[in-house]
Amino acid sequence: MKLQTILLNALGVCSAVLSFSLQAEPLAVVKAEYREVAQTYSVEGIMEAVRQSTVSAQISGRVKEVNFDVGDTVKKGQVILRIDERETEQALAGSQAQVMQAQAALTQAKASYERSLQLFEQKYISQSALDKAKADFDMAKAQAAASEAGESQQALARGYASVIAPFSGVVAQRLVEVGEMMTIGKPMMVGFDPSQLRVVVNVPQYKLADIGTHPKVSVELTSVKRWVKAAAVSVQPSADSRTHSTQVRITMPANEKGIYPGMFVRAHFAVGKANKLLIPASAVVRRSEVVGVYVVDEKGGARLRQIRLGETTAENEVEVLVGLNPGENVALDPIKAGMAVSQSK
């Protein structure tokens, strides 16, 4: 019984010491104040790849090998897939036989023309006979050239059996399976270059004067809560007559991590300057539909106050519209401030 009493007293002392240490340690605060920041015009857009291509079949045949799948990284020049080349090899062999036949006919026609030329000089044959020999020789040369061109075409077609990556990138779609029959022009794979991405947005015509011809843009990645400054911005020199808007292309920095085509983003165009009451976004508490901050008084006591927020800046600060006065201290760690409030009750 005495041992139990001693343990309970010890636990009470430890709890008191812990409570005292929590109360004694001051809360880290930041002072809410007005600052001049960029006034922005926001418009939603979609991330897309600058370089994206669909690889299609250039010969007919059955797919015998697929080397990459969706999400795989492919280097320029690598073989993406292979098509059974036996049909093209047979066609090439036929073209080569036609070339040999045409070369033999050309040799014979040349010899016949040379003999006819000698006989004509000796007055043994007429001009018409010489002309016919010359025509046969020219026809044989044309036939030989056509056969060689056909052989080159078939050799090129045989090379299409191995589908080569046109640039380095990532496979976005795989549209074929091993054993599937390919026809000329049928899509097989879709890929894009992740190092070159851009955002395409439509800006109303009445806003073009505000953003200027060389606008400054920050892109908000809403899904990952991150901001990225645009590397370049291009305002297209045409407008959509139906929506009365102009397309603006926002080029992202090269090899930017964490972005990919199809992402929903928000582009913020700088249109001026404005004074806003700002606090760090990390200091904001969200409980169901209530948005607030812990305001710390001069004695170090904290209390939760409901506020209404405005826009978030690229520096991860948020504008306070209602509920907070300039100069008031706000707890930087809302979790720690909430614990302090609970212990004080």
C-alpha cells in the first residue's frame, strides 16, 4: 500500500513538472502586419507536355515483343517494341530478285545497243532499228532504277519492324499487346518528355492590358500545395471568338520535380501591388468549417479566434480579411498553442 502511494505521488510530481515545463516554455509567435505584396489575377489551367508524340505502326505485322509499359522511362534510340519482320523480309527478298533480273536485262540491252550502233555505223541496219535498240536500253535502265528503289523501300520497311523511341521520355499510354496484329497507321504507344512542361490557360481579353505583354506568373500546384515561378510566358497573338479569351502558355522550369501532364494548377498573374495583412499559412487552424488562429496576449496566454482568409501568396503566407488586427501576436505552432490552452483550463 505504501509502495502504491509512493508511485502515485511520483507520477503526480512528474505530471506537475511536465505541466510546469509546458506552461513555462513560451509560445513562438509572429506579429500580424501589413506588407506590400503583388496583387494577382488568378486563372485555372492544366499542365501539358511541350513534347508529346504517338508512335504508330509503319508496317503491317504481328507484335512479337513489347519492352516498355506505362510509367517506364525510355531513352532516345531504344527499341520500344518489335513487329514480326518475316513478311517484310520476304518482300525484301522479292525486291532483291527483281533487282538482279533488271540488272541482267540492262546488261543485255546495253550490249544489244552497242552492237546496233556498230552495225549502223557500217550501214548494215537502218536508223529505226538503232532507235529501237536505244529505246530498249533506256527502258532497261529505268526498270533497273525502279527495282533498286523498290529494294531500298523494302529495306527501309524492314527497319520499321523495330520501333525506336524518337526522344527520351516517359510512356504515358500503351495501346498494344504481344500477339496483336498491327496495321499501318495504328497507334501503339504515347509518350512525353517530362523535362519540358507548360501550363495553358485562357485569359479574358479585358485582362490582357493588366497582365501586360511580358507578364510575371507564379504557378500554384494546388494538389501538392507548392508554388513554382514560370520560366517563360508566351501570349498567343490570336483570340477565341466564342469565349473572347486569349491563350497564354506558361513554360515551367526544366526538370521540375513533382509535376506531370494533366495536373490541375492555378496561374497567378502579377497585375500590381497591394498592402495586405499577412500571417504564415502554417499558423492557421481549421476545425470543420471554423478557420482561426491562436492569438497570444502580453502575458503569454493563447486563445482561439475565428478569422476569414483571403489569397495565399507564393511565400506560403495568407491574407487575413476579418478577425485580426495589425500588431497582434499569432502562435506559429497551433498544435502547441492548443495544448497550452487545454492545460490552463
